[in-house]
Amino acid sequence: WNGYKKFAWGNDDLKPLSKTHHNWYSEPLLMSPVDGLDTMYIMGLTKEADTTRKYIKRTLNFDKDLSVQKFEIVIRLLGGLLSSYQITGDKELLKLADDLGTRLLPAFESPTGLPYKHVNLRTGKVSTPISNPAETGTLLIEFGTLSKLTGKPIFYEKAKRALVETYKRRSPIGLVGTRINVETGEWTNTDSHVSAEIDSYYEYLYKCWVLFGDKECKAMWDESIAAIHKYLADDLNGELWYGHADMATGQRTRTTWGALDAFFPAVLALSGDLDRAKRLQDSSFKMWQIHGIEPEVYNYRSGKVEHAGYPLRPEIIESTYYLYRLTNDSKYLAMGEHLWRDFVKYCRTEDGYAHLKSVVTKEKSDAMQSFVLAETFKYFYLLFAPEKTLDPKKVVFNTEAHPIRKTWK
Ligand code: DMJ
């Protein structure tokens, strides 16, 4: 955080090697401060957080002629504003969230109700009709919470419809694909898995049931998870992995697992399936240990790394945290310590943490995304913090680790 303050203040992200900054668009949207704010409060860094909150209120303005990627803006900024509002009671944060949510609403104006990938914050102009389940189905925690907190039902309705429209297009055997055209509702890539571009769609089916008590979400989760176990699970010499299959036939297409997939034990554990969660977490940890840091994509059949990058992802730590809290087994504390020591050893720089170009060579690259502040450090911290710091039974974390409390009836 101090590295960001020193070299990137007022911009989106720190570039930890060149000690400069990176912005997602032509003007900054304060990604790191908004994403990292609730982490500071949770860690008890109240003074630092209050100063940052005041800066955000003074500076952040969404009336900008920028075509933004709705999903990323929702999980990082909308989620961050809502959780920090709930922590501080600062109504201006809710006002900012309301303004942002309203500016994103035109994205849902497609013939199917599935949202476009990009929307202009000022004009509402939409673009990029080819989307994916993660981007069409990872909106309801944030938009639903916005409805509950503002009393405006439209946000819940639009995001819920997008989730249901995604689910409705599952194949007869219950799987969704990787890419979908939001104008026609046709799949343009039929690869099915729990990895990038689908992952948090499944996460939100379950979590929206927990947060809102929405029975339809629970029913969609129940049917989906059965298909996932049936067609994606691989039992390999006693190890549990989840691979890729064609959504129409269920036939295995790839036997890969990776850093993003490593969120899945957390959701399994949360849903009560501790047996599978534990076995799958052992597989993720095995993948991590091969090179002392996990790769983006690993082939569990051939044992080869298929994509060697590591952009400081939090998912394996998130699952370690859930498993520790839900089992009380100190094995997960030891696992977390192992992950932490490797993480510091290979990714630390003078003023921050850097992505790895390759977990094999450990060569670094000049980036530190805001989710490092929002998620990676938060889950590491919460794993070792006293349980009362944040009762995991009283919050639902959005996919960017912003904790949302059900403060409504
Ligand atoms: C985060 O922005 C979120 O966790 C998202 O669901 C997936 N990718 C990153 C972290 O890896």
C-alpha cells in the first residue's frame, strides 16, 4: 500500500518494478484505493483507511466518457464501495455506488437480457456482445445489495435476470459454455469447466442463495453442481481434479486445473461438501508445490505446466481460509504459512509485490493488480487473524473478497 501511495497515488495500480503507475483507461478510476479500502478497515488500519476514504469521496467521479468492462468495475468498484459503506456507514460511499450502478444499467439492454461486456459510463453506449458466464452471471451480489440498500428494485431484477438467462442456456446435460453472444443467446465457445470465464458464475449461484435467501439461485446451484461432478470431475490415482468437457456431449476435452480454478474448494466447502473441498484443495496445493508457486494452467494428467504465469492470484488462499474456518483443522494454517512464505520469497519487491512471468524461472513482471490489496492480502490476513475479526458466517464475500453483510430483512 505504501508502494502504491509513493509511486502510483491517484492512479489505478502500482507498477512495482518500474515504480510507476498503470491506469486501465485514459483516466483513473482509483481501482487500488477502492478495492483495498475494506482490507484496511478489517486490518484495523483505521487512520489510513479514513484518509483514503476521504480522498475517494473528493476525487472519484463516474461521469466520464469511458467504455468500461462492466464485470471488473462491478466486482472491484461497486463491491468495494458497498462493503466499505457497510463497514463505515458513510452514506457518500453508497451514493457513489448508486451512481455507478445506474450508469452500468444500460449494459443489460440486449435482446436477451444478458449484459454487454462494455458500457460507456457517460453515454450508456454498449459494446462487445460476445461475453461469458462469469461476466453475465457475476453481478447479483453487488446489484442485489445495491437494491436492498437503496430500495430501488431495478438493480436486483436486471442482475437476477442475467443470471437466470445464463442458466437457461445450459445444455441438456446441465453444463454452460465459455462464450455466449448476448444478442442471440447462442454459445460461441462450448468448452465447459469451472475456470476462467465461467468460475464466479457458479460461485454466485450458491452465494446469492446464502445472501438473499433466493430459492431459485439454490435450485440453479443444485442442478449445476450435479452436472459439474458428473462431467468435469476426474479421479486420478486417488486425487480429485476438475477438467474441461464439451457442454453438449460431456466428453473430456482438457485435463487442466489452474490458479483461477483454485477458488472451487471454497465454494464446495461453503455449500457443505467438505469431503470434495478437502480433496480438491490437496490437489491445488500439490500444483502449488511443484514450482513453489502455482501456475496459471497445469495439466494434471501430463504433469506439465501449460501457462506458467502467476499474477499474485488469491484463490488458493481463499480456499485455505474457508477450509480452516469450516474445519478448524490446523493443517490449513500450516498450508497458509507455506503459501505465504513462498509468496513473499518469490513475489516481493522493494516497494510492493510483482506478478511472475513464469513460476518456473521466477522472472517477475511489472504489475500488481488491485485484487492483491482487495483479496490476496485480505485472505492471508483473515486466515491468521482471530476469528472475531470478521465472522465468516455473518458475511458473504463477493468474488473480489468484499464482505457483504445482510443488513436487511
Ligand atoms: C479477481 O478479480 C476475482 O477474484 C475474479 O473473480 C477472478 N480474478 C481475480 C483474481 O484472480
